[in-house]
Amino acid sequence: MPKIMVALNSDMGESFGNYKMGNDEEIMKFISSANIACGFHAGDPVVMAHTVRLAKEHGVSIGAHPGYPDLMGFGRRKMDVAPEEMKNYIVYQIGALKAFVESEGLQLQHVWLHGALQSAAGKDESMARAIVEGIRMVDPKLIMASRPSLLSYKMAEKAGLRTAVFVGVDTEYDRDGMPVIQRKKKHTDPKEAAKKAVKIAKEGKLTATTGEEIDIKADAILVHGDTPNAIEVLKEIRNEFKKEEIEVSPLGKIFQ
């Protein structure tokens, strides 16, 4: 039987100026793939540069984490943005992070949309198309991370982008595979999260809030950087993956 490989992923670089979010220095030790905020919903140039260097130090593959221009709402509020505007916002954000990544001699690997933008792109065809076009303008070799049920995933496949499936284990999902957005992150039971991660990796199944099982094969297990006990959750997942002989790999290795 082929070895199961999965990336362990987290949203990083979400501090801003004097405002500290998450514990990137510690979390980076336990992940293989990072989504780095690009300055719109969180992050700033200093934080972006620091986070890229952290990822390099720990051998973590890097993706862009663009969102709505909504620092106050942390990108969790839907905004009325025209598709052409959004395409330019995507180019701007990914392009900025790509410059920091390449200045360290690395390559940007993927794009993972943040919060309310992920939800909008999953349902709105014109928004999904604009985002995919923006990604292709920056680099058509980038991997679009999403979920198969979302329009953004289908649009990316249609446009010839490589696609990856990311699933959070500190997030609840409805029967349609859409995350239930938390305005404020809560503690997550590490053992329950690890059990969920193993089930996703080995069986390709996730239990929705309705109790129904959703079929979903993930390339990456996501633990959000702003989850208060993210480090404990990641440690427990690492321990369980080791017992189950699931290899934690950088996203690029999975797509080789």
C-alpha cells in the first residue's frame, strides 16, 4: 500500500504592526506548509518578510493567503467588490508576497483564500473567475487550494491550474462542505482534532455539523494560527500521524 502523505498547514503572518496574532515562531516548528497573510485582512510588509524567513528556516512550503481589504474585521466580513477590482486585489497581494519569497531564494507554491473571500468565491461565479484570472496573471504554476464543492475549485481546474484540497480540523463544516465561520476562534480539543485529521487522511471522510459524513480527500490538514491552542492541536496531530504512519510532507512534495 502506498504511503499516505499529507501536508500539515496553518495560516501565518497575521500580526499587524504592534498587534500580535498567533504564535508563528512556535507553530512553524510543527507544520510543513504555511499560508502567509498578504497585508489586506492581516499582516504588513515587516511581518510578511519575517514570516517568509521563518518558513525558510524550518523548511516549510509557502502559499499566499489573500483576503478582503478588511483589517478591522479580519477579513471575515463579506464586502461588495467588483470582480475586476478583486482580480487586481489578488494580483497585488500575491505579487507582494511572491517578491518576499523570491528574495529568499524560494518559490511561492500555492494560494489559499481567507475567510469571507473564500466563501464568496465558493458561490459567486464572477468572483471565482476573477480570482482565478488574478492567480494565473501572477503565476499559472501556482496551486489553487480550496475544496471540490466550491466554484473557485471548479473554475481553477477549468482554467488549467493545479488544485489542492485543504480541510480544517479546528473548524466545523455544514453538509455542503462550507466552513462555519467563527467570529472569534475558540479552543479546540486536540484529541478530537487529531482523530478528525486521521479520518480525513486515511478514509477521506469528514463529519458535518448535521452528523452526515462528507467524502473529502485532503492534500493538507489545516489548523488556524489564531486558534488559541493551535500548538497543542498540531502536536497531537503529529503524534497520531506518527502512530498511523501518515507522512507529514511539504505541499510541493505531494504534487511532484
